[in-house]
Amino acid sequence: MTANEREIEEGLHRGLAVDKTYAGYLRLDELLGAQRPQSRPEHHDELLFIVQHQTSELWLKLVIHELRHAAAMMDADDLGPALKALARVKAVQRQLFEQWAVLETLTPTEYLQFRSALGTASGFQSEQYRTVEFLLGNKNAAAIEVFADDSDTARRLREVLAAPSLYDHFLRHLARAGYPVPREVLDRDLSRAHVFAPELVDVFRLVYTDPGRDWGAYETCEALVDVEESFQLWRFRHLKTVERIIGSKRGTGGSSGVGFLRAALDLTFFPEILAVRTELE
């Protein structure tokens, strides 16, 4: 054995006739077999495009998992684990944000070589992305019409649409903790996006003017602001990536492309937590 070789330790399992293998546990045959470029002849850069979006979907699956856990912990009035889940969401959001740098290595000329292979496929058709938006409170029943030909997906999205958002779960926690959350806010139509309620600004003023009174609520407010800011930064990076690759062309799914993405930057999840900053003295 040379000085540049490492001796294999005696305790390591050799061969694959063991209880579990790395590839088996992770089902790598399925995972790594799912990248199937459609361009003919196959274009070199299409694999990048596929991997980018498949890994994003995997991260979105984890975000959904953690947001639902955070909501359940808020329902149990246990903000510690909820904050841990939101911290993980923020870490995933950083990964999703940085991934745009990889896709930005795709030039307009390279993308045009396989764009036709996408047909009408578009990220707007991502069930998981829509689920994340609904969980965070950006409710829009019309968005489900995209899945009219997929009854199972449409059903799942209608269930998320009708369920409380993360903000609703937090406001209910605050109400149980004695904060004067208006009844009309708690009893609102959950299938609609939250509408700014001035009375909630007063609720969050109580949280922010005396953080020591309820540190858990105070820290959760800041964690929610972090999640919203990270989501907005992701949206902006998405916009800029699309702009540098296709300019002002329409998206493959039929949207206006950059214009459609720019309009989304005005959507907010937790407006009163942001508005209270203007009121503090």
C-alpha cells in the first residue's frame, strides 16, 4: 500500500449481501433513473435543467413536511419545536436560492436547443410549489384550475386551500395565549387569502413592545418574517434567472414570463407582522 492509499478498516461491510445498502435505502436506481432528457438529438444542457427542477421538488417536499410540523406544534402551543422546523425551512430556502446560480450557467442559446422538448410543461404546474404557497397563506382557488385534468392533485390542493395557513395556526395560538385576536379574523373563510387587519397590528405591538413577556411569540414573529423574506428573495432570483435566459418571451406554460413573476413580488404572507415595525416607537 502506498502513502497515498488508505487502508480499509476491518469492520466495514464488504459486498452488497447485507441487511441494507446505501443505494437500496435511498432507492438510487429510481432516483438516478428519473433524469430522462426529451430533446432529440439529446442536448448536453438539458440534464442540468432537469436536475435543477427535480432537486427543487425534493427540497419543496421537505419544506412542506416542516411547515406542517410547525403548524402542528403551534396547535399544541409548543413553539420550541415549531421554531426548530422553521429554522430548517429557512436552511432549505437558502439551498433553493443558491440553486439559481447553477441554472444561470445556462445561456439563452443553450436553452433554445431543447426548450421545444418541454412543450407546455412549466413550474406553474408544480403541485408542491402551489402547496407551499397555500400553506403560507397565498390562497388562490383559480390556481387549481391548472390541474383540472388531474383529479387527485386538484383534490389535494383543494384540501390545503380549505385548511388553515401557517399564519392562521399562529394567530389561533396567540388567541389561546390571551392576545386580543379579532374573532372575525379567526372565523374567516380559510379558502381565501388573508386580508390585512389593522387590529392585528395592535396585537403584534403587544408582542414587540415587551419581548420578555412572551419570548416564544416574539421569536416566532421574527422566524415568520425570515421565511417570508427568504421566499421573496427566491421569487426575485427566479425572475432574474428567467429574464437572463429568455428575456421577455412568454413562459412555456403560457404565462407572460417575467411580467407574471414580477407581479408575485407584491404578494405577502404576514403583512401585520411587517406593518407593526412602522408603529413601534
